[in-house]
Amino acid sequence: MPRGARNASHAEGACAVVGAGGAPPGGRGLIALRGSSQQARLVANLHLSTGVRRVNGFVTPRLPWRRQNGVAKSKESAIATVPGDHRVNERIRVESVRLIDNEGNQRGVTTTREALTLARSLDLDLVEIAPTAQPPVCRIMDYGKFKFDEAQKAKESRRKTQNVGVKEMKYRPKIGPGDFDTKTRLVEKFLSEGHKVKITIMFRGRESAHPELGKKILDRIVEKLVDIAKVESAAKLDGRNMIMVLGPDKKAKAKAEAVKADEESAAGDTAAPVVEASAATHESQEES
């Protein structure tokens, strides 16, 4: 028999559990011990594996703030707030705080009881905003409204955040005009969204012996997207493929948009005299 099992069997034989109507020998609690001192120590430590604690000879449930080897060391730490949250009202355990009222005015250092009384008189909450300060800084505010505003700000920032990544578009050396235009429009869309685009020319068979065909395709792409893109990684061979990386060029895009706006305004100015001249000719014809 293994040593651990033999000790457990000895321990079971060394203790007697007395029911609710009986009393153990010696009046030492619900567990009576007999035998050697080693067996007694083994039985006395059984509560460590069963999650209970012996108090004055009785077996009682182990409470969270009485845990010795766990996380909670006291009652205060057992009711601490969630990490990243604020302590509010009765959860503030310090004796004195530096108070800021609901209008943003400094009230100086005061007791937590007085600050909480003032917050309740205004039908507001006392919120600990700087717990690491000495003393901690608390502010009187509507905590529910504060949490709602924080959630709305976080939601708005996530909505405006762009996840910029690297897209990939694959071409073939013998690609047709229609496929070339379709793929290039997709590349333009990715660049306008702020993504980088990896252009891959795939060679098959004896096509790899003519890399100049892939270079011509890449040059056509760069020429077509010169207004919004810039070459971040020049064309190079990677095994049986030729790759090039394009990135969005904000300066070139802004310049192209300005030129386009100037052309539209110039076209509008040119069209106005033509309309006026046609109107004058029409009036002269009616008079005659």
C-alpha cells in the first residue's frame, strides 16, 4: 500500500465523528482524536483540503476574508471594486479625501463622512477619481451620467478608429483589359480607405523566364494610381512571384483634388459667358 494511502487509513482510524446528540471525549469539539501525535496532526489538518476552518475546536465554513493562502486577505479587499472602475459612496474606505464639488470648485481636505453627506444633500454621488493621491481626490457628480458619457466617448472613438492593414491583389502577366481595370479599381478603393496594398504578379511555367512582363503590369498600375498612391516597396522577385507594395499618398491625393476643383471652377466660369451670349442672341432674334 502506498505511504499516503496508509497514512490516510491511519487517520481515519484515529478519529471519531460525534453526531449532534453526542459529545466527544474530553469535550474538545466535533472531532475526537486518539492515537499518536502524528495521526492527530494529520486529522487536524484535514480541513485544509475540505475548505473549512477549525475555530475553537469546531468545524466552520471558511469565509472569503479569512482565507490565508488566497487572494482576499481582509473584508475590505473582499468587497473591492472591479479593476478599472471607480469607488463610489460607501465603497470609499479612507478617512479623509480632497474634495471637488459638482461645480468643479476645490473644497480642500475634508472627512469622507462630511463629503458623503454633502453629496447626498445634492442628490449626487461621491466618486473617487484619483485613488493613488495622498489623500485621494473625490468629486461630487452624477455617477450614472458620468458612466454613460464615458461609454459614448469610447464608442465614438472606436467608430472613428481605422484598422489599417495590408491588402493583397494578384495579377497574371497575361491579364485581360477588363480584369486589369476591375482589379485596379479595387486597389484604388483599398488605398482610399487608408490601407496598404501588396501587388503580386504570379508567373506559371515558362512565364518566370520573362519577368519584364510582370514589370510592365506593375508600371501600368503605378501610372494609373499616381494621384493617390506611392511606391513603398519597389518591384522585386520573390520565388515565382513578383511583388510590389503601394501605400496611400495623402499629399498627392490632396493636390489632385485641388487641381480637379480648379478645373471645375474654370469650366463653370467658361460656361457662364456662353450662356449669356446665347441668351442675348435669342433676345435679338425676338426683337427683329
